[in-house]
Amino acid sequence: MPDPSFDHKQFLSTISTRPGVYQMFDASEKILYVGKAKNLKNRLSSYFRGLLSDESSIGQAGLSVKTQSLVKKIAAIEVTITESESTALVLEQNLIKALKPPYNILLRDDKSYPYIIISDNAYPRIAFHRGSRKKKGDYFGPYPNAGAVFQALNFLQKTFRVRQCEDSIFRNRSRPCLQYQINRCTAPCVDYISPEDYQADIDHVKMFLKGQSNNLMKQLADKMESASEGLEFEKAAILRDQISALRRIQSDHDMESGSGSIDIFALSKQSTQVCIHVMFIRDGRILGSKSYLQEDKLDGSAQEFLLAFMAQFYLASGVREVPNEIIINQQIPDEERQVLADALSDKVERKVKLLSKVISQRQKWLQISISAAEQNLLQHLGTKASLLKRFQTLQEILGLDEMPERLECFDISHSSGELTVASCVVFNQQGALKSDYRRFNIEGITGGDDYAAMNQALTRRYIRLQKGEGAHPDILIIDGGKGQLSTAKAVLDELGVHQVMLLGIAKGTTRKAGFETLVFTDGREQTLNGDSPALHLLQEIRDEAHRFAITGHKQRRDKKRKTSSLEGIPGVGAKRRKELLRHFGGLRVIEQATVADLLKVPGISKKIAEDIYSALRNE
């Protein structure tokens, strides 16, 4: 039963049968739900059908329990008549975006799409870009998320060795950086490559980003043959490696045939939990995909939910690109499907097709999306809800455009500066990703210098990541304050790692859990409430990094205690160690022996005796 103050019979007797939008409010005049209808009278009557028949239960009207809960809260309804149903759809989405009703689908991900930009100067830079496209240069995209951009940038840097460093760093280099040393840049900053040759590499990058891989490989093959004929074998080898890299990525993406600008939506639903997997196809290539986990607050049909989701996905956002073709896995009535297609066509001023029956390559893409939606929903349902809440809260606190998917945290452990071990632990939205944990035995530093230890660990870790041996995190967490954070920033700047956010977590003045301070690279500091889910996530990953570092240090220390000091001496293998122990009776006696004493052992030459004597004295 709706709010007693609301006379639904009187209200329905005055409602028009024309298309329009309706807004439902509770007794405190707070918005509950915004909807649209081709026939307002018929649509609104459906909410009260059981009551109009004088039945005692709203459930007899065919409404879900969730919708019954909505109806019970209705105290007022406002309607707006429109010229057509497609016009009502656009108005509905604008109202949802402005009012954020609790029973509607509310997409947080309405930020602008990321692009790849190639700057406009003598030695162009390729970089990640989000926001207004005011900078001079060529833009490629849009990509579905930041991860897809960084994956493309990583491939381009490894294959064509074009720079990604900031212009301020580029202008002030006096020697090549580590990117040059690991073969990911041709060092244009110090004129190791001519503007003409560098521009040729940029042209190849542009061809790849435009989807002209076949023409690019043919062009590179012609240049390789010319270089070989001209006895420029080093240049020919570089071109050969570029062709091989392009062939590998084509092999990896052999599903990507065809053409067109297409978005694919696959919905999987269990109870009120919904996963919609969206795949983005541009020029016949899969740019990327993303899953959206939602709750159907009215527990309606899958078809209704998908239509409402797509309407908000495109119409409530002024930045999302609308493709020429949209493919869905739900059989939606032609009339309802056409309303959305018309609204999208009016928005972009070109025809947009909305299809559910496809064949050939499009059917394969749809099946991949359906499988992804089903698997991700099952995974989501099996994951602790608190963990996802922690990531969402962290996103909100840090003001991120997208929810972070991968976090890394480093910590250092040693005993009075000896046997230093650095740990790296990784968390994703399912929790600890222990298969990606790493430890680093730190050597060649002053004992107890945690900054030098952190520098070495981060350098070793991120050189490997830059070489493509793993995935970059969204956020790198450092257990420490400004000093440790500055060390980490210097390492990432030197390696040209720009896609990772740095965050320090320092113990407060009381050094007790719950009083930690977040430290940012711009000098800001922030203290979170002790009950903040984001703080709990950061504490958990910090403590896990600490545990993993201490465990590694203890293992290294125990190994040293169990290891004979004879091990590692050149020329002293298992057989000679056995003879030494048999002759002297124990390691302590061997350590006190002279060179002359050692020469009495069978198989020990003068040189080996001197090496043993020297090694044991140094120990």
C-alpha cells in the first residue's frame, strides 16, 4: 500500500495517455525513482493494478518484492509530457543524472574516455591523455579504460622505442636515461637519433594506431631488405624485431577481423545481482572491455535492466562515444529497442543500429562477452562484499576516475642493517594475489640505509615491468613518509613510469593502528577515520608487505646460519669440504688453520689453501 496521503485512484484518473517522464517521491519529498513511458497512464497504472482491483496484496499485481517496496514509499508523483518516447528517454536520463534516485541505475563511471596523444614537436612524445583535447597533437582512441591505453603504450615503446618522458625531463637531459639502456627509447634527448629517423618511427606508430598493421609490416619488410642490401645489418635486425612484434600481436588478436565501430553488451543476472560486460571494437580491433557489476534495485527483467543501463551509459554522459553499431545478448521487443536507437541516432546525428541477432565474427565477439559476464558475476558473488566496498571507498577518497584494480606495496626488513630484504605484495579486487608477490635480497648498500634499499628494490622491480614481464599497478603504496615516497618517485621518474599513482602510508605520532597518515607526492597529507574501509584496505596490504618482508629476512638469516662458511669459496666443492672437515674435525678448527695446515689436506693446492685462508679471515 502506498503512503496513505497519496490517493492513487484520483491521481491515475487525471493522467494522460501520451508519452512522458514520471518522478516518484516519498513523504519527505525525496526522490525515489524516475521512469519514462510511451503511455503514462498505462505505465503508472501497472504499479497499482492490484490495489485498483481491491485486492489485499500488491504481490497479486505481478510486481516484484523490490518494486512493492518502492510502491509502499510513494507519497507523490510528478509527470512531464513529451513529444515522443525517445524524447522522454533523453529527459529521463538527464533527471537520473541530476537527481540520483535510489531505485534507478546509477553509473559512477561517467568520466571522459582516455586517449593516446602524439605531441606536435620535433621529437614527438606518445602519452596517456584524458580530458579536453586542447593540446596540439594527434589523438588516438578513445580507449575503454586506462589499462588498455597503458597496454598499447607499453607495446609501442618496446617495439618502436619512441619516448614517453615529460617534455621538462626531455629538455634537461645530458645523458641517456635507463629507458635507452633497456632498449625502450632511442635517446632523442641527446641526439642519438636524427629527427628524420625518429619521425619515421612516429609514422609507424601512427599506422599501427590507425589499424594499418598489414601495410606497416609490408613497409617495414621493404625497409629491412633495403638495409640488408646496403649492409646495414644492425638496422635490418631492428626492423626484423619490429615485424616479429607486430606478427605476434596479430597472432594474439586473430579474433579481431572485420571492420566497424561496435560496442557489445552482454548481461548475466542472478537474483538482483547483475554483471554487464561491455566490449569495445574499433576498426575491427578489440580495444578492450570492462565489466559493470550492478544491483537491480527493482528486480525486474534482464531486458528492462539492460535497456535502462545502456540509456544511462550513453545518454546520461556527455563524453562517451556512441558507435555505429551496438550488439546485445537480450531479445528486446523491436519497438522498445528502436526507441533507444532513435535517441542515440538523434544525439550523434547519424544512424545507430541496435542488434541482438548477429552472425560470423560478431557472434564470436558476443559469445566472448557473454562468457566474461557470466564468469565475472560468479566471481563477484563469491568475493567478500567488504573487499569491494574497500576499493570503492579508496577510489572515492583518492578522487580516482576509475576504481583501482591492482595495488602494490613495498616494505624493508633487516637486522641491524644486515641481510636486508625488500618485499612487494600485490592486491586486486579479489584480495591478495600471492602468485605476484616478490622478494628482493638487497646487496651493495650501507647497512640500515632503507632509502637505498627501497631504491634498489623499486628499480629492479620496475625495470622488469617496463620490459613487459608483469602488470603495472594502479597504485604503488610505500610503507613510510615523505622521505620514502620521494625515493620511490625519483625511481619511477627515472624509469619513465608515469601511469602509477604513488601513495605513502606513515604511522602517526602515536604509532598505533588507526592513526596512520596518507602522504601524497604533491606534499599533501590526509588522515582517515579509524573505521574507514579504505584505511582498513591500506592497513591490510601494508601489514602483509611487512609480514612478507620479515619472513624473507628470517629465511635469509636462517640460511646463513645453516650454511657453511666454506660454501662459495672458488674451487671448494662438496668433495673438498668433506676432506677439510674430516681432516680438521670441525669448521672452527678450519677457521684457525694456517695456509701450511691447509696444504696438508688431500686435494688442496697452495692457491686453494690461500683462497680458503683469505675467505675465512674476511668472514
